[in-house]
Amino acid sequence: MTHRKRVLLVENDPKTLELVRKSLEHHKLDLLEAASAEEALDILEREDVHLIVCHVQMSGMSGTDFLSELRNWDTEIPVILTSDEGREKEWLDALQSDADALLTRPLRKEAILKAVQKAFQKSEALSAL
């Protein structure tokens, strides 16, 4: 029996969440959703997740703070961060945060799929070592 990979979508904008969901739903992935970084951390305490797609600019804990907290848990879950165009400070923070990929919003379906596939390939290659 093959287990489907689980992707946690951390996004506070319903339209962007819908776009990411539609981009990934036909690719044999189980999708979990969180509207905040805090909710995502709660989900991660009880669910196995293989990849996280997280927006940087959120109220409460930012996406980069979320990633820092996640790395303190000693986990190697790949994380793709998304950020709005023209937000240079957030991009610099994201670049320094150990993210596996950075995507600029507005997001495009092709870019989402490519980043997800690349993150899974990298994760599988590392686990084979």
C-alpha cells in the first residue's frame, strides 16, 4: 500500500489558498490547511506532513518565524515560502531562513507544481543518503 504525501498549506488569503489547492489536488497529495502559522504548528504536533507551503506575510507569527520555529523541532520537512512582490525585506528574511524554495505572488500554477516536485525530489534524495 502506497501512502500519499501530505502537504500542509499555510495561507491566510482564501483566494490564494484556493489557487494552491487547485494546483495540487490532482497530483495524489493529501492537503491539510491552516489559516495561520500557529494553527500549522498545532497540526504538525499531531499529523505527519511531507511538505509545507507557507505565506511569509501573515498576522501573528510570520512565515519566516514559523520556519525558524519548525527548524528548532529538528525536522527536515521541506518548506516553500511565498511572498508578495516588492517586499524586499521579507524576501531577504526568507532567503536566510533555510526555505527550500521561494515563490513570488501572485502565484502561478506551473511555478507551484515545479517547486513542489523539486522539494519532494530533494527530500527523497536526502533520505536515500
